Amino acid sequence: MSSNPPDLRPDLARARLTPAPRRDGQPHIGMVSLGCPKALVDSERILTRLRAEGYGISPDYTGADAVIVNTCGFLDSAKAESLAAIGEALAENGRVIVTGCLGAEPEYITGAHPSVMAVTGPHQYEQVLDAVHAAVPPRPDPYIDLLPASGVSLTPRHYSYLKISEGCNHKCKFCIIPDMRGRLASRPAHAVLREAEKLVENGVRELLVISQDTSAYGVDIKHATERDHRAHITDLARDLGHLGAWVRLHYVYPYPHVRQLIPLMAEGLVLPYLDIPFQHAHPDVLRRMARPAAAARTLDEIAAWRADCPDITLRSTFIVGYPGETEAEFQTLLDWLDEAQLDRVGCFQYENVAGARSNDLPDHVPDEVKQDRWDRFMEKAQAISVNKLAAKVGSVQDVLIDDIDEDGIATCRTKADAPEIDGNLFIDEGTEGLSVGEIVRVEVDEAGEYDLWGALIR
């Protein structure tokens, strides 16, 4: 919700950006990418376009002729972090172009940092390129500067985010994303499939499907069929599942047609993993949020999903301390969590966001009450996680290797773990000959609160 972890920040992780040798006179651009995976995809697209125009990509401030800061503006805390990142880039480099969600409020940025060179809004690729051209004119070499087949990636080679749409048609009172990124705009299915095919051809073992509302994919284009591919999430998931990579679905709203995805998971075409932003469980809170108030039916859906695919992993996020939330409403959420037994859970304390309609709601919850409820919520969620993971001891899991450190300890993920937000499985010994991006079988022999340990099966 705020920034990428440090190892996804290209300015802080030189291993992720290994630029080609710098030729004489070649301009170099640095990038700081904040916010969610959708923003990371925007950063990758910008860098890919710049690379094709002859720019080098700098892994640090000092080697860059200018720095692009891709900002987040979803919460006030994220806005503060974005301003801090802009200030850091100005102090370290001095030539800064700002883009991303916070760019939808240019006066907010220039009021704090009047010396930035340009401000553009979210997914305004052409405007970002124009700003870079004005600040640092390109000097392409037609014999050298060719568009890389796989583009520029800010994630490891073996997994990649695949953005299928922009924007959102929901009008949740706590959210300003539709104001920043507009209404739902789905990509043609054949274009998504072509990008996915190229990623897999270039070594990607896991495709992480992202959008603001994955379930609604194709609604805006009436699920159009083009080049034999229909723009519907079920059809897209099935097509992606035939590419031979893991396919993980994020940000899936629990519409009725989501149940059509579950057989694909049971068949092994798509990972048995759903990331669903429930946000709360009490119908009155959901109504104040302007979200579907169907918590009871949601429990029925969860039971049906598990009946059809017993191995399914359910991840969700929640907000505590929403304006007007009573102790009884919060207790309903705790009771719902007890019954739902979700596998992976994140929780945020409500924050006002400039422009959000929830700011004007009555009965805002005091900070100390929000903190208390967050603590109680996370205590329950952690206890559920402990029990869920303990039940996996003795099981055999397919795992994807993300890293092998100098001591030979392999950091891996099971099919139940998305990168950066879920847990890991660690292999402590016997990792000789293994490589990052490899999928291996492991017997789980120990479990913690969020992580697993296991032994390699040869």
C-alpha cells in the first residue's frame, strides 16, 4: 500500500538492473518505483521504452542524468513517502521527473518540491517520455539500441506481473483510485496472451495477474472476442494456464462468476490461490464503505470454493477503525474471520485520504482504538496462520526458488505464497546444484507463524 520492499527498488537493488557498458555520450535515466505491483508494471514499461530509444538505465543516483520517481498516492502515509522519495532524489541527483498516482495532484508535489522538472499522472507513458526528452535528449545508436525481447524487468527473471486492465468502476468511499486512474479499461485478451507468451519464452516461471478489479476484466469492452481470444477472466485464466507457467490471480472481487475459476484451479491450470479484498465483514460497515454487503453469502462462497478445490489458498485484506465502526461491528469481523479461516490476511488501520468521501463520514474512530483493534485482529489472524501452516508439516510441496544465499540456504515459495506479501519456505541444506527460478519438490518438516522449512526430495 505504500512502497515496494527495498529489493524491488531499482535505485536500492543494483542486482536487479545490470546495465550494459556505457557508451560515450549515452544518456542514463534512474528510476524509483513506489506503490503497488501495478505501478511497478508502469515503471517497467517506461524503462523499456527508454531503453529502445537509446537511454541507458542507471542503478543509482550518481550515474543518472535524470531520475524518474513513480509515486503512490493511495493513502496520506503513501503520499508522505512519495514526497520523501522525491526529496531524496532531488538531494542525490537534482534532476527529477515525477509520475504515477500522486502525479494526479501536481500542485501538491510542486508545493513541496518546486524544483522538480515535470509532473505527469498515472500510466501517462507518452508524457513521461516527453518530459525525459526535454530534460535529457536521446542519442540513439541504431546499430546498438534494439528493443529487448522481454523488455526491462524490475522483478527477478523467473516471475513477472501481468497487468490486464487499468482503472476501476467501483466507488468505494475510502478509495480515490478511480479518480486517479479512471474507469475500467481492459486490454484486449490477445495482447495480454502475447505478452505472457513472450515472458514465458524468456524464462518467466510465474505470471502474477494484476489489475484493480481482476474479476471485472473485459466488462468495459463487453467481453469482446478478438483473434480467437475472449476478454473474460475465466477464458483468460484458461488460456494463460496452457502456457506452462504458474498463474496467480490477484485482486479478485467475489462476484458469482468467480466460482467458474475454481475448476481451473482444481485441474492445475491456475494456481489454487485467490487474493480477494473483502475489507470488512459487518454489513453496515460495508454499506458505509459503499461495498457489497454480503458477508453471509461470502462465507457460503468460500465453503463452495473449498469443496471444489480443497487445496485453495485464500488471501485478503481488511480495514479496521473505519469511520463509525463500533465495537460490536468489529467483533463481527473477528467472528467472521474465525469462521472463514482465511490462509493469508493483511490489515490496515483506516486513514483519511484527500478527496475520499469517507473523510466526511461521522464518528471517526480514535487512533488508540484503531491500534487496539488492529492488534487484536492480527493476533487472531496469526493464530489461524500458525494452525494452517502446522497442518502442512509432513506434506510434499512444489516450490519455486527465489534466492539462494552465500550459505546455501534457499528461499522458496509454495503455490500458496505470492512474492513479497506472503510467507516463504526455506531449504537449509542440500541445495547444491539448485538454481534460482527452478521448481523443486520439498517435504515440509517445520512450520512457524508465517513460514515453512523443508527438505529437498531428490
